[in-house]
Amino acid sequence: MRRQRALTQALGAAWCAATGAVGISATTCTAQDAAAPEPQWVSYAGGEGPGAGKHIVLISGDEEYRSEEALPQLAKILAERHGFACTVLFALDPDTGAIDPDQRRNIPGLDQLADADLMVIFTRFRELPDAQMRHIDEYVRSGRPIVGLRTATHAFAGAPDAGPYARYHWRSAEWPGGFGRQVLGETWVAHHGKHGSESTRGVVEAAHADHPILRGVGDVWGPTDVYRVRDLPDDTTVLLRGAVLDGMERESAPVPDDRNDPMMPLAWVRARPVDDREQAQRVFATTMGAATDLSCDALRRLLVNACYWCVELEAAIDAESDMSLVGDYQPTPFGFGGFVKGVRPAAHVR
């Protein structure tokens, strides 16, 4: 599949050179340009680095935390600083082609999961048609690794008791807790910190401080609040816990009440059994990840390290590697109805 993708990209680049078309890739034009009037997703060709030869598909689609801004930035870092080829998908208005996080029923390009080495998902209450959900289901059942960010704990909604993918619903009876609980380890429960007035500090779980994902990770902080998490599965290892802070500044002190005793899990990994496969599925999840959270260099390192670990490149995780932002990054504050309207995937081409 990778050889086929490389050939397709080469043919697409030749077509672009011949026609003068603008491509969707960060450094190359792909064959999608010949088939569509404008791109429906954005791709970043991997540069030099340990991730060379690996393909990550990042799926955005939430109404509140600006995943449509966070994931392109994360993809640029993974591609330009670490060598991974990345494809970012968006919730699109099918009539205008513009990115629209409020559009719950359309994320084009999910078929690209077929040859992905890693799926990074940051969606919220999506109600995707069966033709699109099929690609996610096939990926999950394949046993390949998954990274879930923030609202991925409640990634899917729709009808919880009808259709071939009803089990993905966050209130599924067949799969209690749906995708979030069954795959990532937890579904939506509640806000533990006060939304919009109490921020979060990541506190390393001392027993697992030597985990490769935490290599070089410093002070993790973000303006989003701590989510409540109940009992995680037995195959889970907690890496960070979330301290509820009494304010929205990095220097804010912990709240004086008992909500930090104990602190909620904030980031964890799973070795998830998949059917009768000998090797468990590698899963990383965190309840952080909003576009504003990504301004924190330590959180960026945590997420990039998680991608390395998920694709079994933990030996290549370097505590001093470059996690700096790529380009001008001015994230939009989180909140419903606050996304920047009229933006198209091509706007994220670098």
C-alpha cells in the first residue's frame, strides 16, 4: 500500500507540474488535485527523521476545542521535525467545502486509514454515515495503534441501538461507553474542574516516570479543565494526573478543596486486546489537546512522544528533539460557536 501511495503521489506531482495546479501537500502535490476542484483534506510529506516511512492520519471534528486548528499544527510538527507523513481530515460542509466543526455527518478522506500506521482522533459526538464509519471500524479492528485527544472519549453519537456501528456510540448498550470506554479506556463522564475558570497542570505518576512517552516532558499546562475519569481498564498505565488549578494562568495554585485528592488520570496508555491477535493494540489517550493547550511545549512533546511510542519507535524518542511550533500559530479560544468560518483545508497547506 505504501508503494502504491508513493506512486500515486509521484503521478500527481507530475500532473501538477504539467497543469500548474496548486496541491494539497506541504511539499508535494498529490493525485487528489486531478479528481477534485479543491482539496478536502491536507497532507504533509514527511521529511528527515525517525518517523520517515510512517503515515499518520489525524481526524478532527469537534465543535468546542478547535481540533481543526490543533491537528494541522501537530501534523506539521510530526512531519517537518520528525519525518512522519501526515494527513489531516476535517468535518466539512458538503455544500461549500469549508471546514465546519458543527457538521457532524461528514469527514471526507477516512478511506486513507487503510494504509495508515497510526490514527490520531479528536472528534466529538460525530454521527457519520456507515460508508465513512466503515473505515474507522476496519482500522480499530485491525489492531493498529490509536491516539485519542480530549473529546475522543465521546467521539461518536448517532443512534445507540441501530445500524452496524451503533456500538461506537458513547451510550452504547452493546459496547458500554462506546468507542471511548472500549477503545480509549473512558467515555464522557463530566467536567471535574470548572469549565472556563479552572485550568489544568499535568502531574507525573511517580510509578511510571520512566515511561518513554514522558521522556523530556516538562511542565504540562493547559487552559482546558480536568475531565472526570472513573475506573480505567486493568490494562491501563496512567502517566499523568490532572491537578485542578484555581485560575486560568500557568502559575495558578491548585484549588483548595478536595478535588485533587485523588487527582484524575490525565494521560494514559493501554495494551488493548483485539480479538485473538497475539499482540495487543497500543493506545494513548489524554483529556487535554485543545488548540490552546497545544501552545504548551511540554504538551506538544507528550503528544509527539506518544506517536513515536504507538508506532513502536520508543527507542528513538529524544528528550532534546525539536518540538517547536511550525509557522504562525495563534489558536482560537475554545467555546461553542467560536470556530473561524470560511476556512478551507487548502488554508493549512504549508
